[in-house]
Amino acid sequence: MSLKHTPLDGLHRELGARMVPFAGYDMPVQYRDGIIAEHRHTRERAGLFDVSHMGQFILEGPGITTTLESLVPVDLEALGEHRQSYALLTNDEGGVRDDLIITRWGPDTFFLVVNAACKAEDRAWIESQLAPGQTLRELEGQGLLAVQGPKARAVLAELLPFAEDLTFLQGAHGELNGAPIYVTCSGYTGEDGYELSVPEAQVEAVARSLLAHDDVAPIGLGARDSLRLESGLCLYGHELSPAISPIEAKLNWSISKSRRSGGAKAGGYPGAERIAREMSEGTSRVRVGMRVLGKRPVREGQNVLNAAGEVIGAVSSGAFAATVDAPVAMAFVDSSYAALDTELSVDVRGKALAVVVCKLPLVPQRYYRG
């Protein structure tokens, strides 16, 4: 099957990107300076990410809040206009179909950003649950950019002065270089930053305007992964899947208090019974962070061992984390081995590499809350 291309494909190649297949798209994994330099640039200044492969949907119609609440364990009725919420599309078994960001645009209108690999399935699932008069529309002719890092706010404020006043998980409509855009204060690095939804015809011009700033550099998928891992953020297909519950993934906070047992709107979403039970009783396995005691990285799928050499879990993600200057990982392990500072090992081609369970995130999250 041929790969799709984002509107910035030509720009990526002009900037010397190394392209790789990702979720059906040809995407930049790194540029000329390499993943470690890109990672550090984002933590120290500002990085520009092309995330146009993500799915962007408009969901609207009378009663749409109630319908969407039947699919996710979030109190969307309490979500203010142009406010966002992280959410999980759960399945009947209490696993996760996808994770997404939901933004309220109006009383009966929501803007959704979903994972690239899941957007076709998400669309079919959501559409199958809609009532008469409710619609789901994909913004197919729309690019999506992310500007992340401690300099991101100052950079964007030069182009969009109103963006300086946005706080974490808040959005606003605006215009840049004659292009209508929607800007949200959000991202996937643990840093302050923004995502910009831009019409396809104008997205390259907007990207070039941002890259013209001395503090901004293009960042590929490699650094995006190490940045989110260092920040303790889950990746669908690794820490989230139809077989992994939100509680196993330690995303209890994503279940709104009103949707929990005893809450005013308890349950009412797929898998609610299992999720409520696990919130009360715990789980047999749980996601943990791990520091590798050495320089050799560990990788997804490798077994985690206890002191007796018994398999007690598996790595879900691993990378070199440039900010902490060490290989790090996330894994699902037997809950009895999840305490901080527990010494374990990972089987890497027959050799046991020492690791220690550590707190997540590994670096402070710097979201701007005003």
C-alpha cells in the first residue's frame, strides 16, 4: 500500500529529513542534526513538529454532549467553551480503542484530535453511535503543527499575540498569514507549547514563518518519542491498547470524578464496570517507569525479570532520554514489583540489563497554567 504524505512533505525533504513509514504516512524521523540534538533543542528552546497525520474531526448536533459522554469517561458537560480534555475511547472489555483530545467549540460542537493509526476505526465507531441530527466530519484538508518548548510562547506571540494569553488546555480561533487557524495550548512533550490546525493550502507558509525564528528548529518522530517518554506520556499501541485498561496504564486521573463509582454520572461508558472495579481493587499489572543502569537501551517487547530471573512483565517503550542523559523505559510489570526503587532487569538478547523502577515523569512538566 502506498504511503500518504502530509502537506509538509516537500519541506521535510528540503530540510534534510530522513523519512520513514509511520501510521500509513511518510514521516520525518529526524533531520540533519539528529534525534539527541532535536530533543535537547525542544527542551531548551522550541521545536516545530508536523503532526498533520493525526485525525481532526468536528462532532456536532443536538444532544452531542450526552452522546460523547457515552463513549468516554469524561464529564464533558462541565467542559467550558474552547476548553480541552484528554479522553479515552474505551471498549466493552475496559480496554482503550484510542486516546484523544476533545475541545468544546460550542454548546453542540466538539473538535476532536485522534491518533493517525486509529482515525478510520474511530470515525466508524463514533458514527455508529450517533443519534439522528448528529454528524461527524473529518477535516481532511487540514494540517496540524505543534510548537513545543520554553521559547514556544514568545515565538508564537510574535505571530499571534492572542496566543500568549492561552493557558494549558485552552484554545482560540485566529488568523495567521491570511489563513484561518485554531490554536490550542497543548502538546505531547511535557513542555509549554501549542498545536495549530491550519488549512492545507497555507500550512507550509505558516511552518516557514515559525522556522524563520532563530529559536525554532524542525523536530522529527524520533525526538517526539523520547520527549514524551521522558515526560511519562503514554503512546497508543505501546502503553494503550484494546487489551490495556486505563487503570493498568495508571491513567486513573483521566476518569472524571463524576464518572467514578458514587459520582453524579457514574459509569455509562463502555467497560465502566471493569474500570470501576480496578479503581477500587487495583490491578495485577501496572505501568511503571524504569531507568536503565548503564548506556545500553532496552526496547519494546523485551521481558522484565525479577531477582530470581523470572519474567514479571515486558517493556512497552524504550529510548535514550537526552535530558536525563540515560536510557529510560516504560513497562507493564506485576504490581508487586511496581514500588519505586525496585531493582529489576531486562532480558536483552540473553543478557540481563539492570534497571530500577523510577518516578514518572523523569523531567518536570512545564505546562503553562497562568
